[in-house]
Amino acid sequence: MDMVLWIVVLIVATIAEAVTTALVSIWFCVGAVAAAVAAGLGVPVFFQLLIFVGVSALTLLITRPLVGKMLPKGDHAATNGEDDVGKHAIVVEDINERSGTGRVKLGDVDWAAVSENGSVLSKGSMVEIVSKGAAVLTVRPIDR
């Protein structure tokens, strides 16, 4: 019965590892295998638990620095929103805070937009994306 418990832990840890994009539970997979082997050899439950924790911790300590060296360097990966900052768009509806209007076309996508400094931007104007919120772009006019 103890071996079944460790196999369940192994399956849960494997699923958790498979559905994430980071190494979060691979260490527990190794620990669960070691504990399952111990259970199969008739080792008492208390020692199975110690083996699970010990092997998981040892695996983490050994592999984490190695994995860290293989990961790309840098503060963070740019998000889709950050990738759009600096791109140019065309105003397809006057941007006017007072009237609550403003739309731009970025590529093939129509976005709600506000002016960076509150100025009115006319339809047909070219603008630069300053920031991107969930559904609204903040823009500034491009000097021609």
C-alpha cells in the first residue's frame, strides 16, 4: 500500500511538472521514485518519508545550479505588450479625452487609445505606442 502512495505522489508531481513552464516538481518525482523503491523493499513508512524528503532536497541542491546556468540570462522575457511599445500605429478615430473617443490600428488589430499627454490626435495621424494596457494603448504623435 505504501508503494501505491508514492506512485500517486509521482503521478501528481509529474502532471504538475508537465503543465508548468518552469521546473517546479521534478525534484519530487525523483524523491517519489526513491521512496517507492524503499516501500517495495519493505522499509518502514517513517524512513520512506525521510528518503523522499532527502532525495528530493538533494536532487534540488544538485540540479538547480546546473539548470540555472542553462537558462537564458536577462531580467525577464518581453511580453506581447512590451513588444508593441515603440511600434507605429494609425489613428482610425480621433483621440480626444473630453469626448471619450480614440482608436488606432496596430497591424490588423483595432485598439482603444489615449494620448500620452492628453492632446487631441486626428484621424489619419501616425502615432507611436508608449505603453499597452489590457485593452488600451497609450500613444504619442510622431513628428514628421
